[in-house]
Amino acid sequence: MRSFQVDVFGAGPFSGNGLGVFPEADALSAAQMQRLTQELRQFECIFLAEASEGARTARIFTVEEELPFAGHPVLGAGALLHALGGTGDEARHRLVLPGGRPVEVRTRRAGEGFGAEMEQGAASFGPPRLAPDDEILAALGLERSDLAPGLPSQVVSTGLAYLIVPVVGGLDRARIRHSAFEELLTRRGAKFVFVLDVEAVEGRTWDNAGAVEDVATGSAAGPAAAYLVAHGRARPDTWQHFRQGRFAGRPSELAARVAASGEVTVGGTVFIVGEMRWSRLPS
């Protein structure tokens, strides 16, 4: 069985967010997918299987759990399918996520990499909070003086619910300091947090234990773009460019656009940097 090392949202190979892609995962169980992700120790891996003509099923795992959706694995998988298919300069791919959700990915050859875009659909919004509560601020090491004036914290989702915490300072200090942070987020209807500097258009997010910082999060860029448009900080039908990963030593750039209809598109550059052949698989 083959897997591929892919970098997404980078300026070149060995930048952006690393990803393991398994394009021939039809025979793998969920437990095997989980073990393989743990073996590679990637932030996420994506496993593809034949579904029907013109479509692949896709399952996404972190080292801890399966996710219903994530951005950089979908873009990375689309670019790899383009490379393996040997098609022309542009291609379209249809991935079916758990629960039957279809996602369309468009790819184009761009030098030694691929440009990739995915449609995330319209964002859903939770009720805005006037400001993050003291419990969340303390858990992130932030102060009220760090918050962006006039902007609420809010849960936004295009498939994975993020608590958007808008700031104008303190991004360098932000980190998860609470031993039960996931429980705090669950009570607020979120899966993860995205601390967003609204002036620098730069964000940070982590696994909920605070052990690993994600360097480029497509599933957060879409909600963040929708949030900025909804609160008048960005225009619809205009590409927004988010920075992420600087504090983890992997600077990345993610592009997102919110149509006037509310539909969200997220894109970035993908580089395929290696291929692995597995001589044995976990039981």
C-alpha cells in the first residue's frame, strides 16, 4: 500500500501543513486508519476509497480521533488525485465525507505544485457573545485589553465548529492553559478555538490538549472569513488571505472567499514531497 507526504498552504515544499494521504485505503478499517495516523504522527491523515464513478470516499483522522471534516486534507487529497491521474492542467474531484457530505475540489498545476480550491458551503453561526468570557480568556492566556473592540466571540462552522476569538494583541502569548479545554468548548457549542488577530489577519489554533499547534487550518479559514464578512471587516466576493503557523516555525497562507450568497471557498498551494510504501499494516 502506498501513502504520500503532501504539504498544503505553503510557499514551497517543506512549508505549510504536512499531511499523509492514503489513496488506496479501500481495505482498511477505521482502527487501522487511526493506527497509521499515529504511526506517521501527522496532524491529520486522509484515507481515500472508491465510491462511484467520479467520486471517492474520504475519512480524516488526527492522532486522537476521526474528524467529520477538515480543510487541508481535502485540498491535499485533491492535488494528489490530480497528480496520480495524469490529467491536464486543471481537474475537478468529488470527495464524499462521513455522513454523505460531498465536497468539490478544483485543482490546477502551478509550477512544481498545485493550486487547490474547495467549496465549503455556507457558514452556520452561533449566537454572538459580547466578548469572550473570563474562563475562556484565562484558558488562553489572554487579557481583555487584547480583544478587538466592538467584535464578539462567536461559534462559526462550515463543517467543523470553531469558537472565533477576535483580538488585536496577545497572539504571541496565546496558548491553551486549561486541562479540560475541550469541555469548555463543548459547553459553548464548539469543537476547536481559533484566535484571530483581525488587524494582521493571522490566526492560531491547537489540539484541545494544547500539545500541538496547527500550522494551517482550512476548516478554520472558511469560518474566519465568513465571520469577518458578517461583522463588516471584509467584503464579500473578495479573497481574504490568512496567515498562520508563524509561531510553530511553519509560516503558511490560506485564501478564503465568501460569495454574496454566503458560499465559502478556501484555497491554497499544495506540494507533493514524498511517497512511502508500507510492507506491513496494523491489525
